[in-house]
Amino acid sequence: MGWTAFEVSRASQPGVAVVRLVGPGRGNMMGLAFWAELPQVFAELDADDTVRAVVLAGAGANFSTGLDVAEVLGGWLGRLKSGTQAQAAQRTELLGVIKELQDGVTAVASCKKPVIAAVSGWCIGGGVDLISAADVRLASADATFSIREARLAIVADVGSLQRLRGIVGEGHLRELAFTAKDFSAQHAEKIGLVNDVYPDPESLMTAALEMAAAMAANSPLAVAGTKMVLNEDREETIARGLRHVALWNSSFLHSEGLLEAVAAMGERRPGVFTGK
């Protein structure tokens, strides 16, 4: 079927599908169409017996510049007002929205087919959440990563805090999440976020497709079983962490800090936060 935020195609390698983020926002931002379509895309790939491995990449120069805050959260800024008025219904609805976003990324992790993320250019915020759900991550030398949410007065709530602990380790995760700093493909390789770094996007895609073809050539039942076994010992812990952060953000997301972060983005300046 036709997608708005994705382009799905078959590679020349047998059994390999390529999923590209195509926007429609600038830099493949993750707007409402992205979050609606992500679980559907991977459900279709999961059900397609002719697909044995998936390469996930961005269209154009970037993988993804992350969540489209204005489109996805803009409506909440005015609805969750400070004061004494009861807001249980609104916060319950926000909890549902967060869980829907989480389910979209979890669809990548739970897909029976191995998923290889091929990252070029910017991979920010939600982009890191997405690649953390992939089985293997590769990057080109121009890739730049950031767990950006703390800079936007948000607790990252779509999976990176839960999944990256087992990928990069506790110390690296805490440093990157607390500082919200940008880091290079070379640093990502050093800490284990990506397996390998390639000179340019073209050689990156060649390597990703070759790896996917090698996976697709093996027994699909054995590969799927291997993924299920590898996932089993961590999925309950991840699910528990996702539930906790969804409850946290549905309670505390609305703050003066978030309003300041949105204003600072619009004015292209650093945010000034007071802890309120």
C-alpha cells in the first residue's frame, strides 16, 4: 500500500526489503503520519513470508531529525494547564498517546525478521529510539547522533532509555541522556551503538544490503527463533521501563521547561530552564 512517511521497496538481493523514512517533515521528522504508519509497515513485513531481512534507512541526507514536537505534542501545550483544575481525563489520553508511540517502535523490535538500521546524517531523539529497536546498527562517517530529549525538557519515553542500556552500557547511556550532546559516528562505534562505520552513505547501504542478504540466505525459522530467544530475557524489563516512563510523562510532561523549550526552538536559541 502507499505510505506517507515511508517508502518500502525490494532490494535486488533475494528476501531483502528496504524501508526508508521519507518525512513528510524536514529531515524525515517523525510527525503524526510516521507514528500511525510505523507499526503498520512492520506488521506487513512481519507477515510477508517473502521478506527475510529488512534494511531501515532515511531518504536524503539524514536518517531522522526526530520527533515533530509541534505536530505531535502541540495540541497538548494548551490543554494541560497549570492550576487546580482536575485533568485526569486529559492525562489519561496523553498516556494513551505515549503508549501508541512506544508500540510503534516496539513493532520494529518484535518483528520476526532481522532489522538493520543504516544511519547517515542526523539521527536525533526519536531517531535514536528507532534504531535502538533494530537488531544491528551501521553508520556512515557523516552520521551524528543525539539523545536530545533533556534539551527539550522531555524524558525520553519511546525506548532509547530502556534499550540502549543493553547496547552501550549504563555509563555511556547516562552521559548521553543527561548531557543531550551530539556525538559522531566514530564515537557511536567506540561505545557499541553501531557495529561499523563506512566512508559514505553509498558504501553504508552496500554493506547493509550485503549483511541483510547474508541473513536472508539462512533458515528463516532459525533466524526468527534466534531473534525471539535473544529478545526474551530483556523484553519484560523493557516493557516495565516503558510503562514507567509513560506514566511519568503523562503526569509531568507539561512544565514551564517544555514551554520554554518549544519557544527556544522557534526562536533558534538555547533554552533557559528554571526547574519549574
